[in-house]
Amino acid sequence: MYKIFFILAFVVSLNAQMVDGVAIVVKGKAITLYDIHKEMKISKLDAKRASDILIRKKLEEIETKERKITVNSSEVYDDIKQTASRNNLNVSEFYKAVRDANGMNSRDLKAKVKEKLLSKKLYGAIAYSHISEPTSSEIEEYYELHKENFAHPSSFNVVIYQAQSRKALENKIANPMFNAPSVATSEQVLPYERISPELAKLLEKTPQYSYTPVLPDGKGGHMSFYIQSVESAEEGGVQSVSNQIKNMIMASKREQVLGDYFARLRLNADIKILREVE
């Protein structure tokens, strides 16, 4: 018996070496050393926690296939179109904005969106029947405990720089005293409630007397916002953010249900750790 065990262990070890860099096998699906190191870099976590994340992702992927959950190209395109519309861009402009921001091409973006939609469907299939909507008292309690998170500026005083040429705009931002006739400027006050959530978030995290990254302007050109000042924060009360809080509580409950589900799944799954990663 011990000889058989030794031979099997040797074969598993040999196969691990033959398959380039396989570190973990989850129900027959491989997680490589490259995958783990990439996750460590992205998540800024140690090898153990990065491995745990990848094991869960692999279990989710397997569960998605076993439940025959699918996402078609129309669903992916509709999601991208909606996101572009929220940012006042058409789809082509949105692809360009994503590429300029992080180098992700349209194929990579579609893959990410498909992954998100598959996860959303899987989460719904697992968690939907286990989650009850928060009561009004739960929403009020959450608001009181996290009130500071729901304060936001009332408006942004900005100078908007616009140009057809991205390079001309970047040169102007790098040297504001540079005379650039092709770069138009206009001062505006942007009320928080009247701009998109994505733009509001970008302006909030841009320091005063600084420029935002260059963005598409929705007209085939480019633009950047210079933050002159930010009007004082306002609190709209629990009613103004009740839907947001409801979604946050539901997301927390959903993750708890899903965490428990995949923890149980992991205990019973065939998972082999072939190499320890440091």
C-alpha cells in the first residue's frame, strides 16, 4: 500500500512539473504560479490570500458551467452601451476612453464585462432565495453609523480645457502658460447632482489646483477639468440615499451567503495543492 501511495505521489509530482507552473488543481482545473503572482500584484496580497481568491474564482467558474449559466454577446454589448451612455459617450468613444485609461482593448473589456455578468447571474441563482430586503429601520441604522460616507460636495468650480488634438491638450496641461490657440477653455460650476456618478467620483478624488486625466469629450475630441475650488459638503438625509444604502446592505448580505456557500463547496471539492508559493 505504501509503495502504491509513493508511486501515485511521484506521478502527481511528475505531472505537475510537466505542466508548466501548475500550483493548484481545483476539480481538475489548473491554477498556475503565473496566475498567483499576477493576483498578488493586482490585489497587493500575500500568496496565501491570493491563492484563496483564485480557488474561489475557479469554483465559481466551475459552478457556472455546471449550472449552465451563460451570457451572450448581446448582453455584453448592452452593458457596455449603458455604461458608455452614463458617461455621455458612444460605444466607440467609450472603447477609446478605456484604452487610453488603462491600455485595455475592446476584446479584453468584453471579456471583463462577460465575467462580471456571469458572476452576477451565478450570485443571483445561489443567493436570491436566501436574501430578504432590508427594513426601513435597518436602512436608518446603517445611515447613522456611516453618515460621513454619504456627505458629498455640493458643486465643483472648474476650468474645462478642450481640444481636438490630445497631444495639444497634454502640452497645455503640462505648461499652462503655453499659448495654445487650439485648446479652448471655459469656467463652469458643476452641481454634484447634475453630473454623472463617474465624473463626480473623478472630480472628488482630484486635488484642488490639479487637472483630471484627459478624457473623451463626446464630440471626437478631448477634455480635462482643472479644479479651482470645491463647494462645501452636503448631507441629503437618509431619504436621499435610501436606495444606495439598500443596495449596499443587499450586497453585504449576498456576499455573506455566497461566502458561506463557497466555503462549504471548498470543503467538499477535490483541491490539490501541488506547489507552495512564497
